[in-house]
Amino acid sequence: MRVHVVSDVHGRVDALARAGDGADALVCLGDLILFVDYQDHSQGIFADLFGPEKATEFIGLRTAGRFDDARAMSTALWSELGGDPRGHIESAVRKQYEQIFAAMPEPAYLTYGNVDLPLLWKDYLRAGHQVLDGTKVEIGGLTFGFVGGGLRTRYRTPYEIDDEDYARKVEAVGQVDVLCCHIPPAVPELLYDVVARRFERGSEATLEAIKATQPRYALFGHVHQPLVSRTRIGRTECVNVGHFRGRGTPFALEW
């Protein structure tokens, strides 16, 4: 049995269409849309709406930790654009989702990332796409558990939830062979992004579940350029499956 795993697709439609080649199934750990591209400032929803120069300014403010200034800047830009910002964002997200889900191989097992808009997914899912969040499924004789979304941060991305709600989803998954989350367990070396030069948030609940239940694998994404991409917790192999937008190839799991 061979399963390909991707995370942090961020609009990489071309590679996504090939991500299931040679595999029995695809697992996708979320972050499908691209709002801003920290590598190429001309890409993403923000640049499409306001231009690459404004995107560069916005990214610079966020990178410097000036989040209040970044929000003030975006508020001013939205007011110049006119209309409800949520309407503009939803329209742009829907265009991306239409392309992404059309390219998504089948069968695919998906969970949400922190930048995703879960309420919109149902409009684009195809027959071979199964969404799981706080639940599990059997794939090729192994039990896969899925926990989507991220925890609350100063970035205020769309699908961030309280620690308690996240922990309840982890508990609901229970004992599995493969634990699939968007964010890593709270292990510092897995959380540090060496390019962004910051720690992302990881889950203490996931870490405790791994220690207690010892799945074969814990798979995740979220941190695009991690200091450490894999480590062991007891018998569990913890693997960052990679920033799919950047690498364009899936992580392969075989048994």
C-alpha cells in the first residue's frame, strides 16, 4: 500500500494534479489557498487585489512583528477598494478552491489548515474526496486519525481555534496507527522556521496523545522551513511532510 501525503498546498495546482501518481490514495493536511506569498510577493490574493508593491509592504510589516500597522494598512486598502472586504476575499478564495479541488486527485482524505475556510469546501468537493476533522478512517488496513486547523495566534488566520477545542478533537481521534494534523506537536525544533526566524504554535494535546498512544507515525505540515523535519517520540516517527507549494512533491508512506 502506498499513500502520498501533502500539506501547505497554497495554490500549487500544477503539482497537486500529479500528487497522487503511483499512489493508492492521497492525504492532504490543509492550507490550500494562497493569501500572501512570502517568497514571491506578486502571488496570492493580496497581491491580486492590491498589487505586488503593497504586498511587499504588508509582508514587511508582518515579518517585523508590526501586526497593528499591518492591520491598519490592510483596513485602509479595503476601504479604498469599496464594498465588504469579506465579499472580496470569499470571491478570491472561491476562485482558488475551484481550481484546487478540480486538480485534487481521487481518492483523497483531507483535513483543514489554519488558513482554510471550511464552510466553503463543501461546494467544491468531488465524489472521491473525504474530509475528516477530529475523526478517523481506515486506509489499507491502518487507522488514520485527522485533526485540522491551528491554534490561536497573533496572525488571526481563518481557522484558528481555542486550545480546549483542539484538545477535544485530538481526544476524539484516540488510538490510531497514523495521526495526521495540520500543525506539529509542541516540540520546539519542529516549530522553528529557519527562514521566517520564528516559532510557530504547536499542540501540547497532540504531543501528549503521541506519548500516550504511540502511533506509528505523526504527520503534519504548517512550518514551511523547519529546523528539524522529523524526530522520534518513543516509537512514533514524527514527520513534517513538507511545504508542498515549495517542493512540489508529496511525502510517500508505504506499508
